[in-house]
Amino acid sequence: MSFPKLVFPRMVKVRQKIPSPKLEDFVSEIRNELRKAGIRDLIKPGAEICITAGSRGIAHYPEILATVVDEVKRCGGKPFLIPAMGSHGGATPEGQVGVLRSLGITPETVGAPIRATMEVEEVGRLHNGSPVYVDRNALRADGIIVVGRVKPHTDFKDKIESGLMKMMVIGLGKQKGAETIHRFQAEGYHKLIPEAAKLIMEKAPIILGLAVVENAYHEIAVVKALRPEEIEREEPKLLEKAKDLLARIPFKEIDVLIVDEIGKNISGSGMDTNVIGRFWVPGEGDPRTPKIKRIVVLDLSEETHGNAIGIGLADLTTQRVFSKIDFHSTFVNALTSGWPEVAKIPVFLPSDRDAIAMALRTCGPIDPREAKVVRIKNTLDLEVFWISESLYKMVKEDPELRERIEILEEPREMQFDVLGTLAR
């Protein structure tokens, strides 16, 4: 199947100016925050202090944890780390330690031992009777410091999304805790995570939380140490800051979004739903995201190793993507999350050219040359990308867009090789 006579819109390379505040000396800032929060009053000499380490790649993660470890030692405490990552790493202690190692987190790099177990203890029950679990090693500690990044979640929108409270419930809860929340799907995200986190803060020895907010370039923008009684109040404010710093596609309406690659290394959902505006949880949405008629995915990243989670969010893809899919890892990931929709395989066509052509053809009665098309490398890299000539004209006419977008090249034809592969 091919469409040699279809006229494609001409494309323009642009650079987006993205606000990116950055902490130049994040180590000193972490020390100051922990001391302001009263860490020296909270840790007695000889106290065993558990520090959480998750499975997501946070900027300077080993250095952040090493700083917390050092501050605990300065108070006379005995710090240790635990993997706080639900069912990641194959839901085994060895697998979770391996995940931390892949992030550069080892006893040598952070200056403290790592105690890994999948054993949990029930600390209470929610209003619906669901049990709440906490890692056994964490419960036996004299104090727990929860370290986590606050960011928009890729599944749902609420005052509390990814952050310290989710780390307590899903991370400290290990596989059992993660399964409990995921089983209730949207209700689990919206209602049970906040309720369970409050229960954990009552029953487990949580003494502090250290929240990290990153800018669009994966750099540390904010660090904030919070006492348990402050977390529920302050985390929503940090989430709003994280949303303000998130890189976005700066157009309200798009006919076709071309995504060069998706992958787990790019987003837990393959492509960030906060960028594309498509959420697989019914009723979820973000008014700041564009309205997109068709999404075309051209490839999988090498680092995703065949895990095509998120491909179900696309409308069309290529034979190349289909041939690279590791169906086992993709389906396990999707079914564990409770949303099989994210692993649905869209219509796949022989080449990039065919997939893009079909996307344009199925957008409705529009002139392809005037279509509003955006092409991005992936949802993590939104500084330099390509826009169609119609959007280029819009940028030239809109003062706000002119301020945000720098034109790097004049319009030119899309370039395909003899096999129909779009030039990268």
C-alpha cells in the first residue's frame, strides 16, 4: 500500500524557548532544606534511618541520595536505602537492586547499605477495606525519609499525582501495595493514594519527605524538605510548579503529530500523555495539551528493548515498529498497570511515508499542503522540532508564538528515501 501522488506539507525546523530555572548548587540546597525542616531534632544518635530510592531516573539521583545519607550521618544516625518501586525490577529483591544499580545507585555511590526485600506488613485498612502495606525493613527502622520527584502523572490528573505520597503507597508498598491501587484503576489514583498515604504517615515512622522538581531539561529546579504534616498541603503546590516547567507543544490544534520514537526510557507510558494530551484513563484530560486528530509513531527507541507500551495511544504506526515489539514485556507492563489499552496495536503500514500519508488522508476534508503538522523526536525532546508551513505562518502572525519560537530554517519538502523512510 502506497500513496505516491499525495502532496505532503512543507516543514520548517524551529527551536522552542522553554523556561528552565535550575539550582546550580543543589547539594547545598538539599542540606539547607533538611536542616530547616529540623532533621537534627528528628534523628537521635544511633537511630536507623531508612531512605527510599525509586526506579525512575531523577537528575543527579545518586548525589541527591548521598547528600541525604551524609546529613543523616551528621546527626549520628545510621542510614540505609531500600528500593521503593512497587513491582518494578521483576518484583524481586535482586531485580530491584539491579534497577538501582542501573541508575548509578549502589552502596559505594551513596555511602550506605541497600536492604532489599519484597516482604511487607499491613499497617491498616482503607474505607473500602483494602489493606495498606509497607516494606518490612522500612517499618523496622527508627525513621523513614521519603525521597521522590514531584511531577505530572501520565495516567491521571488531580491535586496529588506523582510525588511523595505516591512513593509511600506504591513504592513502600512494594508489589502488594502497587497491585492494590492498580486494581481499583481510576479510583485508586484519585481516592486511594491520598487516603493510603495519610494512613502510612500515621502508622509508619515517616519523619521527612524530600521532594525534587525538575525543569524541562531534566535538571533540578526545586528541592523541598517537608515534615509529614506538611506533605499533603505542600505537594500540590510543587506539582503546579512542575506542570509550569513541563515542556509542551505550543499549539492548541494539530492535525497530525509525527513522533519519531517512543520508549520506556522516554516516558513510563512510552510517550508522555502530558505532551500528547491523550490519557487512557476514561475522563482524564489536561486543558493545557493540544487537540490532536492523528498521532503517527515511526519507531521504538533502542533503549526500550522492544517494550512498546503506549503504542495504543497512536492512531497509525509502521511495519518497523511492529517488527521490533517484544510482546511479552509490552503486555506484562500493560496488564500490570491495569490498562490493556496502552498495548493495543494500531494500523501499521509499510513505511513512514505510507503512515504519514494515511494520517493526513484520515484527518477529514483538509488540503494536505495546509495541514497543521508537528514532528517531534520524542515527547522528552521538545526544544527543536518541525512544524508545517501552515503553523509557520501562524507563528509569524502571532506575537506570543513569535516570542516563544525561533525559526531555524525556511520551509522545505519532507525528505523520504527510496524505501519511504523519513529523513531523520
